[in-house]
Amino acid sequence: MKRKYLVWLHLTVWLLILANYMWNAISLRFFMHDKQAPLTVVLFAEYFFTELLYLVIPILCFYSAYLLVGPALLFKNKWYRAIIYTVLTIAAASAWRYFAEYRVLLPYLGFDNYGGHPWAASDYISNVFYYYFPSYFVYGLMYFFVEGWYKTRLNQQELLKEKAAAELAFLRSQLNPHFLFNSINDIYSLTWQKSEQAPAALLKLSEILRYMLREDTDGLTPLSKEVNYIENVIDLQRISAKGSAFINFSAEGLIDGQKVPSLIFIPFVENAFKHGVLNDADHPVQISLSATPEGIHFSAFNQKNDHQKDITGGIGLNNIKRRLELLYPGSHELRIDDKDDSYHVNLMLQL
């Protein structure tokens, strides 16, 4: 809670307590002792001033416990400070009550709370200790520890968010170069072969990089752009394979208006290209995406290749699993059917 709102909250609570004090005092006099006496503006002002002076005592007890005694209790081997602050609070509250009653209320308003029988110092001390300490002093301590627990909980949540954001940034920084290096290797091969497809492949790569660099600040991107990105990746794969890559891709449903984390599906696409059979027209790579108001279903199926396309090893799948845990905790389902001759990924995201 912002500081200014907290100040207003405290002020409101004390004003309500003051109003309760005044109501008790006025009702005691006019509804029980002196039913015929009128409540004038002057008399109301006197009640207000009297109860305001008495209100200083609970305020002193509360904030002494909250600002001094509570923090002192948190320090090891500093418990004596809490005792000193407590004794000083009792002394200050007792002194204030004596000052208010015998230096202000009695000489100026004629208010005598004891009917001509003044209290001794011990009476003031015992009254503060037995009346105000079990209530307002204890409330101050409770408020201090509850506030401390709440702040600690908020800090822990903020640290977890920062840790998750940092981890996501790290995972994404791993993912982008992984795909980039694979694409550059393919374009390098086309260039080395002096293929006419090299310029088109380079153009597709530039569109892909532009998409990566224009990621939204919240880490989410329109699903339509993600679909277009997948299409560019597939086109780049087809170009690098010189038309011998058989890939079926379909996207249907509510593509417009949905948002997803950028590059959330591409590791599965890359994995299908890397380990799948691409040149079999009878068993093409099947990639599909279906979007509904409730969620998104993504599927990637490929026949397994007998050899691995490169020896670098894949980091995309491990990364995407971790990203899903961070971004969709308890609201996603990832099923991988890994058979001897085929590999099938089904991902459900709840929106």
C-alpha cells in the first residue's frame, strides 16, 4: 500500500476511535445522568477537546510499540531496549495524563475526573499499564509483526517474480541463438553451393529476426504473429531443403485476438525438423495449431530419422518445458509420445 494511503488509513482509524470516545462520554451524561441538559456547540467542542487530549495516550502507546518496542524485539541481545522503551512509554503516558487533567482540563474547562480526589503517581502508572497496555500497546505490537510478515511475503513474491523473469530471459536468450545458428548454417550451405534460393532464404531469415527483435515488452505476442513466424520458419526449411521437405502446417480457430509467449512453439517445430524425416512425401511432418476462447492446442508429429542432423545436441525442448512451468503453472498439459519410429508432441495451453 502506498504511503499516503496508509497515512489516511491510520488517520481514519484514530478519528473513528475519537468519535467512539465522544459518543460514550456524551451518551453517558445526557442519556443516563442528565437527560434534560441540551447539547450546545460549546459543550460539544469541550467534549471534543477533552477526548482529543485523552486520545494522545492510546496513540502514544500504539506507536511506541509499533515504532520502538517491536523493532527492538527483532534484534538479538537488544531486548533491554524493548524494556527501556516500554518503561519510557508508561512514564510518558502517565505524565501526559497528569498534564492534560491538571494543567489543561481542570483550570480551563473545570473538568475534574476524580471529584476533588487527585490521583497519585502510582495510580496513573497502574491505569496506563492495566487499561491501555493490554489494548493499544498490544495492538501496536501486533500491527508491527503482521506488517512485517506481510512485507516479507510481498518481498518473497517479488523475488520469485524477478527470478522467474530472469530465468525466462536466460532461457529465451539460449533459444534464439540456437535457431539462428541452425539457419545461418543452412544459408551458408546454399551460398557455398551458389544456390538461387540463397537470397530468398536470407530474406526469410531477416523477417524472422525482425520478429524476434520486435517482441512486446510484456513478453507476449499476438498469436497471429506467432503463426506467421512458424510459417516463415517452415518456408526457410523448405528453401534450405531445395523443395524436398514435405511439411503440412495448419492453423485454425480464433487466431486473431489471442496472445501467447513469443517463440513458445518453435522448439517443437525445430525438433521435428532436426530429428524427423522431411523427404518422405507419404509421411510428411504434421504441425497444427487450433485456438479457442478457452485455450490453444498445438501438435507436431514426425517420423524419426535414423541419424541426427547435427552433433550439438538440443537445448530447446528442455528450455520450453521450463518456460511452460514458469509461464503456465498448473494451466498447461504437455504430452510427448516418443516411439521408436515416430515422435508426437501435444501441447494444451489454458488461456
